[in-house]
Amino acid sequence: SSKPPFSFTVLILMAIDSSPSKQLLVKEIYKWVETNFPYYNRARKGWKNSVRHNLSLSKCFTKVEKDKSTGMGKGSYWTINPAHSVNLSQAFRKTGQHPYHQV
């Protein structure tokens, strides 16, 4: 399959939005992207750096620390920041497609 026409910000928004808890670990975001867009299974692993870069620099996302008392390992959850959330339909309009028609 060909490269999806979505930015990494949009891919991350789609992944988090699809989660029942509306929060995901970075590895869960990777898994969602690879599952829903097989292109990334064959792509160079540099795309994962782009995901991390977008998470850490975009105001659309907020890091939520895990409760350390649960012993659930390291890492943090990522959520969509309500103060800076992107209207998903506006983000998708740029591509001329709505991603949920493909997923």
C-alpha cells in the first residue's frame, strides 16, 4: 500500500481518538499506525522518531504520567490537549479524505 496522505499529527490524533480511554502510550500509537496503515510496517523506522517529535512539540498533545504505585512500567500516556485540540474534521479536510473511511 502507498503512504497515507496524513501528517503524523493527524495519525496521532486518529490513534488517540480511537482509544476508549482517549489516551495511549507511545508504543500503542506505533501499533495503531502499523495496524491501520500497513505502509508503516515496511517503512524505515525513522517514522517513529517523527511520532515522538510531534508528541513532544505539538501543543495538541499532553503527556499524562502513569500512576507509579501500580507498577505498570515506565512511560507516559498521551492525550489530546483540550485547550489546543485540533478539530479533526478541519485537519482531515486538508487531505480531501476522511481517514475513518480508510480504517
